[in-house]
Amino acid sequence: MNLDTIFVPALLVAFPLIAAICLNFLHGKDRVVKAVAIISVVVVLVLPWITDAAVYWFGGHPQVENVTGGTNIVLSKLNLAIVYKYAAIQKLFIAILAILASAAVLIHFTERVSGVYVAMIMLGVASTSAVIMADDIFNIFVFLEILTISQAALVIAIGSIQAYKTAIKYLIFGGIAGSSILLGIAILLNNYGLLNVSDLNRAITLDIEAGIPHALIVACALIFVGWLFESGMVPFHIIKSDVYSKARPSVAAFMQTQTKFVLVALWVVILRLFYGISTFNALVLGVGILSMVFGVMMALKQTEITRLLAYVAVAQAGLVGVGLGIGTRAAVTASIFHAVNDALAMAILFLSVSVVLHITHTVDMRKMGGLLWKTGYVPFLCLLGIFAVSGMPPFNTYQSEFRIITAASTAGYPELSVLIILTSIATLVALMKGFYTIYLKEGQDYLTDKELTPVSYSWGTEVFMVLLVAICLAIGLTPQNVFPYIEQFVQTLGVI
Amino acid sequence: MYEKFFEKLKQGEDIAGAFTADFQMVLLISLGVLLFFRLFTTVRLAIVASFIALLLVIRAIPLVFRVSKEHSDTFDSMLFYFALAIGLVIVLLGGI
């Protein structure tokens, strides 16, 4: 039996989808849900590693040669089916996503068991994996919609009025952004008769030789607006941070990872289609800078710990956008590296907050304090997480931020280097303020009864935090184990 | 500036965080102006423009309270910025 034909890239999407359907169906039967969820989590964790790098054509449809597209453009090769591309970079993204999905599921089980809740997490894994791998723009759109719905559902699961309001707003904006992407796709389909990104790339390359058509600019603008929403860039940074802050922190850790990976995956698609539009990179750079600065500014102003972390996550996504907007090969590589690194580092902080909320039952930092000796190694791990997010050596984000700063200077933007360094310092200030308030400030009411007794908390969260800190350190000390794969990926894009 | 911050302090605002955020805003505007003018005009003009921008921004401090007021979670505010963004994106991508 040839395992290569069984463990195909499509299974990375199909399995979590099937698991989501089963878990949803089993909701209410707690013991069965728990068993199925744990099996699903194990499979989701293992699948990215046992699946070989491959290009997968759905239905086994081959490429055909010398075909006329929707216009009179003749393409040497044309994909007839939906194509998934699975290489080292996709493997890395999906593996990290699986770790954080597992953390969200297992931490959820320490509070209660809900089949629907776990189903939504599995739906999130499936949709993000599809967006990361798909080379078909309509397939990407469909899974972006599923992603938005699953994220909104995870916020609704909190059950508060504020969470409902946030979820409804998120769905409305998701609907508008989704429609925007769909309209952009419709224009492309009308002009070129194609949906495959590689085919569209070739067709557009031939078409823009005579000048950039206006329809292409409008399509780019519409899909770009969708990208702004999916990646939580200005002006969608408010709703995105609202969603992170209203969800459970363990799920917010997973969501911010989804956002960063979708940011990169969708940007790659947009770049491959619209690289000919000269102002595209400048626009990405502009929204990246604004998201980075506004994110950190708003983080400094917050009194709720979840909102503080949410804005820091937005600021870090902005930093990824800055690297992508600079547009040189070095900057883009560093930026994708930073997306990976920051997703891991931010997850440490969100998980530490999940322990804090378990004890305090409030997100208001003014009501917190005195938890330093009450939560085991969590404060220490949280401090390491703060150093990691702020880009301090020897953590992984230092490696990526340093590369972005260097790339910005080399590309002729020393002002950006200064701004990135100052943003890192401001991030450290915001996070240290949160750390002081939660752990070092005088004790609060919830501790007075049992002042000297360590408070119970979930040890599973601590295990995941240790794992994430270890990964951050491992990548920070040996970036050569990850960085070359990203370099190779950027090189194969062929448009930078 | 001191009085404005002191007024906010009396209202229970976190002044340390606000001051850092304001510092960040001042740098964003002055460095942004410097970058823009340097790329599209001359270095001398860029220095003068960024210096003027710096003076104007410092006069307008504290900015962070205005910025955070605009970062409201209300639906109409978000929708306004969304409409503004889509308009700007189309105009800028069109190369106007």
C-alpha cells in the first residue's frame, strides 16, 4: 500500500472538516465528544508531518496545453481542477496551527465539554489550511467565509451580550469584505475566464504588456479590501482586536495565528495577480505602518488585559505588513518568518491570560494584582513571552525583527527601521505594564480569603506555554532550520 | 500640555501609557513626513517639512486621547472608516 496516495494534502482540509461535522453531530454526548475530539486533535497534529510535499489536483484532472482562456490569450498550460500546493512552508504553517488548535481544544476541556465549540475550532483549522494551500482563488474565497463564520461562532460561545454584539459586527464586516473579494474574483473571471492563481498570473502577465486595464485595478482594490479585513489591518484593526478580546484567550491565541497566516497566504495571491500595479506595494506598506503604530498606541491605552494583547497582536500583524510592503526579497522573507515567530510568541501571552482569567474572572487590569506566587511558573513563562514578542534575543522574533529592520534600511527606508525599533520598545512598555498590574501589584479582593494558598489553575496550559517557549527559543537559536525554507518559498514566487 | 495630561489624570486615565503612545504618534507623523518628502522631493525639503510637522504635532499634544476616541467599537464609526478605506484604496491603486 502506497501511503503517498492516502496522506494527500487534501486530507489536511478534509479530515478537520469531517471531524467538525462529527463533533457537531455528537454535541451533548460529553464523553463521546471528548474521545472524538482528542482523537481528532492527535490526527490533526500528526497529519502535517506524515503528508509529503506535493501538488494535488482534485479529481486527478491533469494540466492541458495550449488552451485559449476566456479572452484571446493563449496559455501554454492550464489547470482544469482545483490545485493545492503543499511544500515546507505550508507544512510549517499548518503544523503550528495544529498545535494552537490542540491547545484551544484541550484547555476548553478543563472548563466544560462542547461538541459545537470544538467543531468550530476544527472548522478553523480546515479553512485556514485550505487558504494556505489553495491555488484557486474561488476556493480561497469559500474557505475565508468559513473562517469568518467559525471565528464569529467561537466569540458567540462566550455567551455575553458584548460577545454577541462583537460577533454580529464581525459577521457584517466579514460579509462586506467577502462580497468585495467575490466581486474582484467576478471581474477577473469575466476578463480572463480563469480561477486558478498560477493560470491567472500567466494570463495577467501577458495582458499587462500592453498596459494595465482599469478592470484589473478595480479587481485589485476589491480583493485588497478583503485582505485588509482578513489580516486585521487598518481600518479593520478595531473589529479584529475586539474579536480577539471577546473570545476565550486560548482561542484568541489560535485566532491570531489564523490571521497572520491568512495575511501572508492572501498577500501572496494578490501579489501574484497584481504585481504589475506600481502603487500596490506602497499601499501595503502604508496600511502596515498605520496598523503597527495604531496597534501599539491603543495597546498602551488599554485597561483590559485581553484587549491589550489583542492590540499588540494587531501591531505585530502590521509589522508583518510593513515587511511585505517593503517588497524586496529580503524583507518579504523576514516578514513571513516574523509571521511564524510572532504567532508562536503571542500565543504564550494569550495562554498566560487564560490562567489569569481562570482565577480572577475579570479582564479589568485595575481589579487584578498579586498573582506572582499564586500561579506556578506562569508568570515566568509570561515574562519570557513578553521578551519574545518584543523581539529580544535569544528569542525567534529577534531573528525576524532584526532581519526586517536590516531589510528596511537596505531598501532605502531608514526611517522605517527607526519606527520599527520604537514600536518594539513601546510593545515592551505596554506588555510590562500588563505584567506589573497582574503579577506584581498589591493583592486584590479575590486573594484576601486565601492569601497564602496557591490558587488552582490548569497545568495543561502551563505545558503548552513551556512547549511554545521551547519552540521560540529553538527557532531563535537555530534560525537556519526554518529560514532557508521561507527563502526558497519567496524565490519560487517569481514576482519579487 | 501638562494641564491637559493632568486633567486626564484626574479622570482616571493611565498617563504613563498615554505619554508613550503620544511619543509614538509624534514619531510616526514626523518620520512619515520625512520619508514621504525624501522619496518624492529633495532631502533638504524633507528635513524642513519634517521639522515643521514635528513642531505642529508637539503643539497638538496630547493626541492619543483623540486617536483612541476615533478607535471606538461603534458600528457607525467602523463603517465610516471602512467606506473611507475602500475609496482611498481605489484612488491610490488607480495612480491618481
